Amino acid sequence: MRTQDLFAAPAPDPITNVDAQRLQNLRAQLHRYAHQYYVLDAPTVPDAEYDRLFRELQAIEVAHPDWVTPDSPTQRVGGKPLAQFATVRHAVPMLSIRTETDTESSGAQAFDTRVRKELELTQADAPVEYVAELKFDGLAMSLRYEQGVLVQAATRGDGEFGEDVTQNIRTIGQIPLKIGASVRRPERPSPSPGEETGFEVPSVLEVRGEVYMRRDDFEALNEKQREKGEKTFVNPRNAAAGAVRQLDPGIAAQRPLSFFAYGLGEVTPAEQGGPAFGTHFALLQALKLWGFPVADQVECAQGAPELIAYHQHIAALRDQLPYDIDGVVYKVNSLALQRQLGFVTREPRWAVAHKYPAPGTTHHGPGHRCTGRAHRQAHPGGAVGAGVCRWHYGVQRYAAQPV
Ligand code: NAD
């Protein structure tokens, strides 16, 4: 019996149109890259290349809506959970975030325009209030607390089913194993009912956030790997993903990981004594007061001009941050408006990821070329010139050679 190749292009469509053929090829290619990235933690192309192909597929599907199928990469989140871990079904799906294709400031304007249109606001209406955050380049995690005790940590997986990685996550010092009973009144720009007295920790609380590796921890880890003659990691995200999905918690404990909280999953409803947050900003403040790390750079922004200012401000700050970000995220602040805006297949309408232009593909000093296998695949021929390759950390030290 022949083994089925899961990533082979589907049988050709009777439509012999160029777009249809390209669509099939793009889907097969994106499925393969997503599997390497999400399931094997071994990407073979830079994110910018993946994003470019993804956008091309989206454009074909917009032009031919009847060609959209549920198994298209545009309709799915992440990758299937690994069978080695127990499977966790997320009570609230862990979705993706739409990426704004325009990486310039006008991308923020485009998002605000879409939100205002969806909410049927006119020019006479006040600006929409957003929360602007960093987009951490790690992997999404859902932490479940019952009666204030961490009982489960799960990866996003395919958004509906994730992997139970509780033992590995317990080794991250920044993640509280137990959270306190109550908090004082959170700071906030727009008070809403229920926020005056602060919030008790609800009996069920799922905290969503990003597990990541700081750059200095990543460099130190790769140094150790080199000393031991073991495989080094491509970048901090890849190292973090590998550590979280380690089958041996002892090894995971030796990999230095960090965490930032940015949202909630399932939470005891307000009518059963849970917190009645009115805004996303207020829930971030509560998370901070409950002891979760929340990035200092979270800001409220009124309308597109303040989103644009934030995008520019963070672009200037990006290289000084001790960890990688691949953009910023804008979220509508009012939770009532978020509910009104709702979701499309794999992403909420009330949030967008606004990335920065892809960095130059070179990272070697002038006159050097890369000999790393994965890097050659990413930048065929080996790139020459000055610059920083955010995709392929560490290659320069062990694999660059004079041309
Ligand atoms: P995404 O990573 O672009 O955005 C969604 C994720 O953002 C969330 O799951 C969350 O983990 C994260 N996030 C970080 N900061 C956040 C914040 N402040 N608030 C909310 N969420 C935040 O979406 P995705 O669907 O996971 O992945 C798509 C991206 O992954 C692509 O854009 C591509 O860059 C990369 N990718 C690369 C390859 C490759 O082969 N190189 C393959 C697949 C995907």
C-alpha cells in the first residue's frame, strides 16, 4: 500500500485556470511550511516569505470566494497538536490575529477605518479607543487556574485542541503557581461598572499570553549547546517552542523561558461572581495586580493617529527591547464593542497585528556568506552584506565564512 503524502498538492481541479493551479500550489506549500513551523518547530523559510505566500493565497480566495474550502491555510489556526502530549480542548478557542498587510503607518489607518465601518460610525462620532500592545514573538499559551491554583497549561495547537504542557510551564519562574485572593482598584483611563473595588480572583481563570525567550538567554543557551557539541537553535521563538514541547520537564527546566500575559480565555461569568471587566485595559491591569507579567509598553490610543504614533514609537524602541517582537497589536478597548464586532473564521474583527517591514535578508558582515543549510534555503546563494537577520540568529558565528 502506498503511504499518503499529506502535503502533496490536491488532485488538479477541473478548472484549468492559472489562478486555480496557483491556489493548489500555494495551499500545499503553506501547509508544508505551517507543519514545519508549528508542529516540528523547524521552519525552513523566513516569516516574511510565509506571510507573502499567505497574502497571495488570500488575494486569490478574495477574487474567487467559491474556491474557499475549510482546509485552506487561510481558514485554519496553527497546526495539529503532537500526539506525544495529552490533548486539551480549549473552552474558548485560541484564535489567530489578522495581519495588516500594509506595514507602513497607513496600516493602522486601514484598521481604524474597517472598525468604524463595521460599527457604522460616522465622522461626527468620537474616535474609537484602542489598546496598543507589543506583538511578542514566542508561542501562545493558555494557563488555567482553578481556585487560584495553576492546574493546566496548554499550547494553542490548532486553536480548538492544544497540547498539555503543564509540567514544562511550571518550570517558568514568572508564571505564578498560585494567585492571591483580591486586588486593589486597577488604574484605568475609562472606568466602567464593577471596576471600582478591584477584582477577586475568579474560581475559573484562564490567562492567555506568550511564552518567549529573551535574547540574552537565547544567546547563552546556544553558547552552551555549542560547548556541548549539540544542535543550536535558529531563533528565540524556535528555542522557546522547542523547550515548551520538551517531553522531559528536566530539560525544559534548563531552558530559560519568560512570559507575558495579554488576555483571557474562559473565566467565571460576572453573574456567577466573576469579574465584570468593561475594557481590555482594565483586564490587563487586573492581570498585573494578580501577579502576571504584563509589558510596560501597553498604551491606550484614541483613533488612528495615536495608533500610528505608537507604531512609530515602538519601531524606534524595538532593537533596545531584550526580547523579539514582530510587530504591534491593536485591540478595541471596550469589551462591549469587541462583542459587537465579533469574529471571522480564524480571527477577531476587533484586533489586528501590525507588523514592521521585513528586515533585510542579510546578516553577515560584508564579504561573508552563510553556509548554514536552513539559511541557504531561506536566502538562496547565501546573502552578502551588512545587516541583521532576525530570522537566523547565531548563524554568523558558526556558519559564516569569507566569500
Ligand atoms: P500570529 O503569530 O501572526 O498572531 C497570533 C498570535 O500572536 C497569537 O496566537 C499570540 O500567540 C501572538 N501574540 C503576541 N503578542 C500578542 C498580543 N499582545 N496580543 C495577542 N496575541 C499576541 O498568527 P499565527 O496564526 O500564529 O501565525 C502566523 C505567523 O506565524 C505568520 O505571520 C508567520 O510570520 C509565522 N509563520 C511562519 C512560518 C514559517 O515557515 N516561517 C510558518 C507558519 C507561520
